[in-house]
Amino acid sequence: MAKTIFKVLGAVVALLAVALLGLGLYGNSKLNEVVDAPLPPIVAATDPAAVKRGEFLFRAVCEDCHRQDGQDSSGRVSGGYMKGVPSIVGRVYSSNLTSDKQAGIGAMSDGELARSIRYGIKRDGHRAVIMASYAMSDEDLAALMGFMRSDHPLFAPYEKPHPKNEISPTGRVAMALALGTVPLDRPASGLKAPPKGPTVEYGEYLARGVYECVNCHTPGIIPSKVNGSKAFTGGFKYSETSTSTVYSTNLTFHATGLGGWTQEQFADAMREGVTPAGYVMRSPMRRFRGMDDVEAEALYRFLQSLPHVDKATPQGSAHRVKASQEGGPEQLFASLGCGSCHAEGAKFRGLLKKSVGKSPQDVARWIRNPEAIMPGTQMPTYSELLDETQALSLAGWVQQQAALIP
């Protein structure tokens, strides 16, 4: 009997090994495959209003991944090693989006650039790793491209190429699941957004086609998940650093999600990065600084319209911080959630060095209201949580720490 059990177990293990090997080989073939995706006939917008819209879209959905701390001290979107990708997947580098013609997008045609955004296909025809594909309208896509073609300092040429992605065997299995059904059935042109207004329809367009809320706030890696029953219920696992994890929040209006949030509280959280309960929203959740009242209400109405799903997402190992005004500067740094971006080993640790040489008053002003200094910044707004004296104390401590960074 025991021998029979061992034989069965051995057969199961062998089958699993073969299946994993097959998935790995399939994932590798998907990474190496040249995809026959159309070149959308979308032309980068030049109208100032459209380019301004494009800047908001870029900062909302592109900048965070393509501006990796430690790669380029000038702050350009030169891409680089993505620390947030679990090491078990391998080493993944985001693309250089500067205007350099060799390492960046300077030599790409508008069609090639549009294809990379709409389908997640690189200039050489291969699939981009990790890169989402966006179902935004032709108008929004043209606006986004218009900003990317602008002379904004973010896109100043950066000629240094990045190493090739190093995908592990586990990563290849993940790619087999994630890349096998990338949506290539979108039309090359003709995508239109619903009329802009505080409606469920426009909110759904934003949540699915523009901001990709559904992708991050749905568990799993298979693209078809976005149309399943778990869409928007949270639970997607992120690696904030090599040792900490974050799970995305349930966005339905059950008590375990956004239940009880008012429209004003929702808008403030989206723009400023602090929840109604005073918790600082953790990376990789972005701040949608330029979101206007119409978009905020539309998103709110759409999320309210979803089934209210009882699902408490895991806490994760990354500390969830409730903003507190108590304690000295070191305690404030911890309690305000600064460490999630600027602690040793965190993604934006190196940005603290920019405080060196500035007056403590200037750094304090930045801490309290960064949006007034750099519109669109992902830095949370702390003016309601810190008075000027506390901000000045924190600024001095940050400068001391920054001076010690190599």
C-alpha cells in the first residue's frame, strides 16, 4: 500500500514538474515572440490644453514606474531597476522614456509609441514585461503622447541604456499566465470615452481604461481577472521593498472597503494620499494630484455602484501608518509614513539628498504642501497634520539624515 502511495505521489510530482517546465518554456516563448499588433494612427497632440491633460495622465499612470530613484539624479523618466517587483520574478527594468534617440523614445514614431501604450508592445515587437496596456480613448492617448513629446525636463535626453531584464524560472511561469492573454483585440483607433461628467459610465472608463484601478485592486495576474467577480475587491500583493509586502485595498463600499467614505473624503484621499481615518496611503498607491471634481465624483459613483463585497484584505508586512502629531522628528518620520518611500532601502531614499544645502524653512514648506511647489508630485500633503514648528523640526532631522547618505 505504501509503495502504491509513493508511486502516486511520485507521478503527481513528476506531472507538476513537467507542467511547470512547460509553463516556463511557454512564458519564455511569449517574452521572445514578436507580436503582430497594429500601429494605431494616433498623432501626438500639440494643443496646450491637451498637453496639460497629457501631463496629468502621465504623472498619474506612467511617472512612478519610469522614474526610478538611484538611476538618474536629475529626476528624468530614464527608467531603471524596479525595486517593487518581487526578486523571485527576477530583475526587471522600466523603459527609458526620455527623448534620447538611442536609449529613449526619441526615434519612435507616434504609431510605435501609441502601440506601446495601447497594447504593451515595444518598438521591436516584443511584449513589455510588467507594463500595463491601456484602453484609454484616442483623445486621451493623443494627449498623453503630446506631453511625452514635449520639451518638459522630465524627457531631457538620457543616453545610458539599462541592462536586459533577467527573468527567473518562476518569473517565466508568471509570464506564461500573465502574457498569454494580453488584450490585443482592442481596435487600433476609434476608442472613445463616455461624455465627461459625474456619472457611473465615465467613472468606469477612468477606473478601467485610464487609471487601471481594476488591475491593481483585483487579486491575481491573469488579465481576464478584471472582468471576474473579484474585480475591485483588493488583495493584489505588492513587494514594497525586498522585505515588506502591501496588499491592495477593497474598493467596494462594504465596511471592509470604502464603506462610510464621503465623496469629499474620497477626493481628498485620491489627491493628498491620506485616508479619512488618518492613515497614510502606502506605495505603490499614487496621488492623483490633478484630478478635478468631476473625475473624482465619477470614480466615487462608479465604485459605489459595484456590489458591496465583504472582503478584508491582509495587512501585509509593510507597516500601515496612522498619521500622528506626537513625538519628535524621528517619530514623526515614522508615524507620517515617510519611511515607506524614504527609509533605508526604500525606492526614493536618494531623493532626501535634495534637501541638503537648502534652508530648513524651504524643506518644511515642501513637507507641508509639496503640491504648491511641484504640481503633480506623489509626495503626500501634510499641511493638515503638521504645524509649521513640527514641519521645521522634521525638516532639520531629514537634512541631518540626508547628509549621511552616500
